[in-house]
Amino acid sequence: MRTLVICLAAILPLAALTEPGAARAAGPIKSGQKHLPQQTRKIAFPRQFSLGALYSVEKPDSEQFLLRSEIVQHERGKFLGEAQGILTVPAGRQTQIYLFPSYKLVEHPEVLKQVDPNAFDCVTLNTVATMEAIDKIMPYLKHLTGLKRLELAGAELTDEQVGSLQSFKNLESLDLAANAIHGSCLKDLPLLPRFIDLNVSMNDLNAEAFAYLGQIKNIAWLDVGRTRADDRALERLSHLQKVAYLGMRGNNFSARGITLLNKMRALKHVDLTGVPVSLNDLLPLKASTLKEINLPGGHYTKAELEILNKALPNISNLPLNQGVDKETQKDFGPLH
């Protein structure tokens, strides 16, 4: 460890190396044609090993949410190289930089303190967490105060291991699905002014957790599927007036809980897969903004679906041409 520290000390100050690069043209400019130069910046990383793979992706202003890492890596992103040494990366206003950490970084997370806090827009530990415990990296991630998205799905972290999230002052999106949290680590989320996107599905959340979630006034995408949410939890969430997607699959609330959804004036898509309510329980839904429902499951006749369609004419994804059963029903949501 001493050798590692000495080697890192020999690196030039990272703040001095992480700066906008000189503008450069991407090709010859034809007569009469305006061409905006590509903006770049240089980021200094440790030379001893790669922190992981870097990708960039363009996020148009029309897209509200930052993309999930798998979409960046396999569909829309561009591989920039390994996060090692000095790397030149795009720096446009709509450019997002994603880090897919290496196992070496998990072993030596202290090197993150040597990196520019604004180096990355997203760090995803979803893949590496399936093979390695990542609890030791959490205190060092908090140095990256410029992060906008953090992915920790499947990491089996407790509330204590996640710790305070208040230092992530620019955070917009957090994926904590399939961990071991109960909710105390969520208390700082209402304090983050840009936060709009949260996945805490497949966690055993307590009443305290839903009290915190109900205070995130700007949240627009919320997945609390399989968290043991009940009517009391939904009462807390029903005051959120900017939620467009609500994932509630696998929870245990009643017909009364369904009526609470009417309070959510921006709700467009709700996932009720596996919720123990009947098709008749859905008829009181009045939310004029609602466009999509993942139905609770079971088999529905065409006549039943037509009744539901009459009650909710704005729903676009009702399978009116055939019944739906648990084996064939698709569980889908936004691809951000």
C-alpha cells in the first residue's frame, strides 16, 4: 500500500490536469457551412492501474432521465478507453461520462481521492458487485460530488454501509435495488435539489423509509416494487405531485390503496404486477394523466378488459385482443 501511495504522489496535481481541452474541429469546414468545434477536457487518473472502462453518451435536453448503464454500454454509448493515466474525453454540454469500475478500484478505492470530483456523471457498480463486496468503496465514492447517477443494484449493502448521501449534491438518479437496506440511508434524499429518479425495489423497507420518500418533492420516477409497501406506505407517496412512473409490483395494498393513486396528478404509468387487487378495484382510478398500467395478473376475459377500457379510456397498453395471464404478462418500464 505504501508503494501505491508514493507512486500516486508523483502524479501531477489532478485539478491542474482536469480542464477543458483546446477546441478542435472534427473535419474540414466546407464553404458557407458553420461547424462547431468539439469541446474536450483532460482527466488525470492513476497510472498504476485502470479505474475501469469509460464511456460517453449524449443526453438530449428532451430526455429527462440519465440513461441506465446497460443502455450506455451496449446501445447508445461510445467507449473512450481505460481510466488510466491522462485521458482526453468529450466535454459538450449534453455529454455524460460513465465509469464501469474495475476490480482493482474495488481493492484500492482510496485512489478516488486523487481524481477530480467532477470526472464522472455516472458510476455503476452493478456488475462488479455480483462478484465482489463493494462496501469499502462507499466512503471514497462520496469524494465524487459531481456524480449525477449512482448504480448500486444487487450490492447487498446495509443502511450503515450506504451511509449519508448528502455529499452527492448533484445527484439526480440512484439505483439501490436488491440491497439490504431498511430506509435510514434515504433520509438525505429530500435535501438533494436535483434528485428525480430512484429505484429501491427488492428491499425490506420500513415505515420510516416511506416517510423519507414522501418528502422528495421533485421525484418523477420511483420504483418501490417488492418492498412490502402497504396502504400506509402508499398514503405517504400519494402526496408526490411530480411522479410520472410508480413501480408497485409485488406489494400488498388494498382497493383503498388504489384510490390513493388518484392524488398523484402527474402519474402516467403504474406497475401493479402481482398486487392482490381485482380488476374491479381498478375502476375507481380517475387520474386523467394515466396512460399505462401493468395489470395485477391472473386471467382476464375480453369483456372484463373492455369494462376497464371504458372506465380508463386513456390507457394505451390494455391487451384488448386477448386475455392476460401471469406467465405471458410483460413487466416493463421506462428505459432511462
